[in-house]
Amino acid sequence: MNKNLTSYLILLFLFISIFIHPPNFTHSSARTAYLDSNRKFDEILVKFKISDEIILIIIAQADDFDVILNYYNNLPEVEYAEPNFIYKASIIPTDTYYNKQWYLQKIKAPEAWNYIKESQNIIIAILDSGVQTDHIDLKDNIWENANEIAGNNIDDDKNGFIDDINGWDFVNNVADPSPKFKDDFSEAGILHGTIVAGIAAASGNNASGISGVTWNSRLMPIKILDDSGEGSTINVIKGIDYAILNNANIINLSFVGYGFSQGLDNAIKKAYNKGIIIVAAAGNELDRGEGYFLDTVPMYPVCNDGPNGENRVIGVAATDTLDQKAIFSSYGTKCVDISAPGLSIYSTIVFSPDHEINGNYFNKYYDGFWSGTSMATPMVSGAIALIEASNLKFNRDQVVQILLNNTDNINKLNKNYLNKLGKGRLNVYKAVFSAKNDLDRANIGLLISPMADHESIIKITDKTGEVIGQFFAYSPSFRGGVNVASGDVNGDGQ
């Protein structure tokens, strides 16, 4: 940290301890709002204008929260001060074993695999509760930091993280990004990230387990939720920054929170400006019976779009087996961009037979049913990886346009939620087919036709001049000249 900033902060902390301790503090209505927003009661994040660093401040007495927060926000040296909000995993686990990945057929993944099934150059950052990196169906797809040497306790690549071979754990500040079975762990907290990773990119066609939407992407595990399934703003920001630093193409955020954070918004903007596609869960609110209408009750990070209509976050709602909105899924016309299956999902889970909760041991590699917008989100991330792999020259906006313009319209099945479930339900086949055709159209350079007294053969070249196709316009014996007009008459992009 900058030495002057450090000295300034020390003086500032002393000032607070001396002057901001009124003997008769009265709770403000703002504090009630923050309580409703699920924040850390004794933590504030402060961003000073002279530094890019976000400072985490621990408050000795929680009752002083609003006074200290307002004090910082009124300082001219401070860009913003805000609560350290809590985010929770969007999952509704059940105990029924379901051994069929019905959702892959629903989103037409097998048809898409006829065109492309691997995206090994695409990095999907999984910001979650951790991923079991040695899982039998994930280990071959886990991202590896090629510039780091494992176990030498040296930051070989000078990225600020020692021995970060496969990612980072920002909860415990260690290199191992897997779940830790810490005190107060929950089943959802331990399993959540590994479930999400498997849905997106479990190894396919390997004679065991399940298949991800993409069979081979690089999964970058970044642990920002603790083992109970909760996390804070500061760790989400750090996780996004880590994904940016290490060249992730896609960031999967299968969690939600209730409070707007300027720090998180800035991190998402930074990722967006780097061309990274961020995919986030719309959230589950089963107690309400239908989820939240995000237009009036925004949740984050799914609603962290730009102020001028920039679609910085691809928001994902969940549907059921009938293409109807899952009962728990939140919805909206602004924050939700697409829907995907999120009910009764079968996936990879953490295998650790020495651990148990309520007598149930973690002795399986796979399980289901799992439900939630958390489950729908990685399907979209996996689909985006396939679209990007179809043409590595596609930019962010082209990929998003292909994704959203090639969904299945489900409005007729959701008359109470017209245009509130995004562009439609994910269709991987349509998206990949469109991406492939866009690539084919981009590669066609010339149609070459013969002059009189030559065979009536038409040659198609790419933009380098290489012949990529040819055919006879008439009988081979025809010797007249041929005039050529081109057009797509059957919608195949040719």
C-alpha cells in the first residue's frame, strides 16, 4: 500500500476512535435498510480517490455503523464507502438421485455437438464455493497456470499470488480453491461450486460420469463463498479481479445478493471493458412462491448492467421440464436476458468420504436432484464457451448476440411472465449453428464463373483466394459463359 495512504489511514482511524463515539447514538432508518440487505454488520468498504485499493474497515461497535459510513462518504478524499454485503448461493438441493441429464436434450446440446463439442482454449472462471480440482470428471478440464511452479512458495509469474496453480481461495487466502469443510459448513456450501463446474464443463465422452455442455473448457476455480455458501462483496471483487488478471473469457456468478455495491459494479464494468462475458443467476425466492420481479426488487450481481443500457451481465432465469418458469426463479424485463433449465439437475459433487453432515457422508462423485438459477447459469456459460470456440475472432458483443438471438421462444408457455424470462430458453444447437454459419459467410471471398468456350464450373474461394468449393452450373459439355448472382436461398448461410 502507498506509504502516504497508510499514514493517512492510521490518522483517520485515530480520529474516528476519538471523535466518532457519541454517547447517545440513535439508530437511523438507513441501518434498518442495510439489515434488510444482508450486510456484514461490523464491516465497511472504503475506496479512496488516491488509490485503486479497497480498504476493509472493521467497526468495533456495530451500532456505530451508520455514523462511520456517513462520515467516510462525506470526506472529499473518499470516492465511496459502502457496506460489505453478503451473497448467497442460489441452490435448492433435494435428496432424490436422478441419473439422467434431461436438460442436455432440452437445450439441444447433442445436436450442437455435431458441430462443436470442445472449447479447450476458452477459460470459464467459476466464482463460487470452491471446486474439487481432483474430481474424476473435472480434473482434466481444470485451468492450469502455466507460469507458476507448484509448491515452491514463490510467486513465479509475479501476479501477486503464490503457487496459484489452479486458481485461488479468497475466503481463506490460500492457493487451493477447493471446499475446506470448515466449521459450520453446509451441504450446499461444500457442493455448490463443484455442481456448477460439472454442468458447464465436465469431461464428455470419457466413458464415465456426466457430460458438460462443453466437453473441454478450462475451468478456473475461484473460491469467494465460504463452506456454508455465503460470501462478501470484497471477496467477489477480488475474485473478478483475479479472473481478469488471468485472462478468463467467461465469469460464472451463480449467487445473488440484495444490496447494490459500487465496488462490485466497478469490478463488473472493468471485466466488461476487457471483453469478458459475465453470466449471473437471477436468484431463487421459493418462500414468495414465484421469485422476485427484478424490475422492482433488483438483486445483484444479476442487475449490475450499465447506466446507458450496456448489457454487462447476462442474467439467467430458470425453467422446468415443461419450459415454464421454475416456481422459485426470479424474473424481469431488465436484468434477465435468457432462461435455461434449473430444476432437477444431475451433476458432479464433492467426493470426500471422511466427511459427513447429519450422518450423510460425501461418498459419491455424482448426485441430483439440484435446483436453482445457480444450475441454469453454468449451462449458459458452457454454451457461450462453444460459441466463442466456433470463431475465436468473435468479440463479446457478437457472441452475446448469437446467444440471445437463437433461443426458443417460450412466451406461450409463460403467459404470466411475457418477456420477463429474457429472449427465450437456451438452445445450444441454434446458437452454435448460427456461429458456424457466420464463420462460413465471413470466409467466403469470391464466386468465380467461366467465360464462353469453357466448362460451366463455378468456383468458390475464401478470402485468401483458396478454392473451398466448386460445382457445375450446367452440363459439363456446355460451353457458354455464366453470369453468377449469389444469395442465401435456404437459410444455411451459404
